[in-house]
Amino acid sequence: MASGKKVVIRVYFIDEASKAFALDRNETAKNLLEILISKIAIVQHQHFALFERKFEWERCLEPDDHPVELCEGWEDKSQCKFLYKKKVFLRTDEDKEMEDLVAKDLIYKQAHNSIIQSDYPCTVDPAIKLAALQMQIVYGDYNPNIHVQGFLTTNDSLKNFVPKNLFPLKKPSEWEALILKQHSITRPASHEDAKKEYIDIVRSFEHYGTTFFPPCKSINNRALPNKVIIGVNYEGIKNFKTRSKDICISKHLFTDIYSWSSSTNTFAFEYGTQYESTKYTFETKHGQIIASTIQTYIDLLVQLLKNGDSDEEESETVSSEK
């Protein structure tokens, strides 16, 4: 049983909201996760996880990590936090997650953050439609007496509605006018319906659910530029140009990846077959985190295949008994 002096540990969400918990040194990340899940009453929590974020570096906590000890080791606590967010994105569980209002809200906020931070490349037209849906979620149905020019610009909230890579393309007043116009023609909808529509649009983007890692150096990889951004999703590994995630240099499905390895300063993977393969090596301090993300997807995909085989065998058994 946990014992000893309690320490307040704060867990943040993508929108900077947080929950505080009293833990002692013996309690693990698994304990904290269970308490958090109960506290926020999330049902579809299977693909969410606790992360430790330090500046740009981030990793998923291991079940036996001790949050109090980790927190004590942070040199600059203002730049470090524990974060709860969606880790795994699988198409198979999307409908169930939308039925859970807590999970849906967390997914919406994470999708919104990815759009505003330009993690998912977005052009002007869908950006305006998403901003209008966000208006619907935050402020409700369009009201011509309230939602007028200056509504978003006077309180400096416009940057929370427009992707940062698109923001310089237009004057703030132009962005505001386009968003308000789109909001005025957006059909009246409840907060929950508007969130669902927002999520559906973001899910349609090619890179939705991709975890992007900070730019890293490509080591002796002739087919790649000197620096790339590595992205991992349920399909496999993608390499992008550092200046734009619009440009995917190479894509490697898990079915084509033969092996991968990591250290504290490198990440590498081979694709092809055991008889003929190509190896890519990268210099990055996120190597172990990239490898862990890949392993998580592999484990889940293998489990899905096993479940599919079991369902098929059960169906055949039932059919043979008739």
C-alpha cells in the first residue's frame, strides 16, 4: 500500500486545463492514470495515455514510472509537465469514442490544437470552415448583433481560430470577416454535433493521427535530405521535408518494415525483406520514443488480426454446428 508524504502532482490536458492529485513517492504512473480516468469519467480511454513533456522532448510514461520522483528531477519545472492525451489513432474505434462525451471533447481539443499549430497541413477554405465550427462550439449560433467585425480581433483571440502557418497570408480583419461570414451560414447545431463535424473534417486530412517528431539529421541516407521530420501512424513511418509537412518524401507501411532500432541518440529502420533491404538511420534524441510509438501500433495491429482470426474461427464453428 502507498504510504508517506503526499505531493501534489498536476496533470494537464491539451487546452492547458489541469487536474491536481496528491501522490506519494511509491505510487506509479499506472496508479495516477487509474485515478485520472476515474476523476474525469472517461469510458473509451484505451488509446489515451500519460506523457512527460520537457521542453520539446516528450515520452509516454511507463506503468511503473514514479511521477513524484520524475517531477523532483525536473530542473526547470515551468517547462515540464505531465500531459494526458490521445496516443493511438485507429479507425476501428472512432464510433465508440464519439459516443463517449469526455473522449469526444478531448479528441476535439487535440484536433483543434493540431490544426492551430499547423501539425496537419490545411488550406484556407477548410481552415475557415473549421474556424466557423469552432465559433459554433465556443459561442453558439450566429447572432448578427453580437458576432460583428471586431468580435475576434479586439480580444486577441483570432490566433486561436486560424492555423499559424496560414495566419500571415491575410490581415486579421480579413480573416475575421471570412470566419464570421462562414459562421453566419453554418447551420444551427449543438456543441456536440459541431464537435463531431469538426473532428470528421480533421479526420479526413491525410496526416490525421500522425505523431510528428522534431526535425532530425539523416545519416548517410542518399535518398533523403540532410534533415527530415519523422511521422508515425497506424499505417507506418513517413519522412517529411522539414519546411513543410505537405511534402512526404517517403512512406513505409508496417508490412514493408523489416526491423527498427533505437538508442539515446539515434533511430533506424529497415524496409524490404530479410534478403534485400534498405536501412535509414537518423540522429535524434527521440529515437526511443519513436521506437516505442511504433511498437504500440504493431502490438495493437497484431491484436486486431488475432481478434479477427478468432471471430472468423468462431463463425466457422457456428456454421458447422448448424
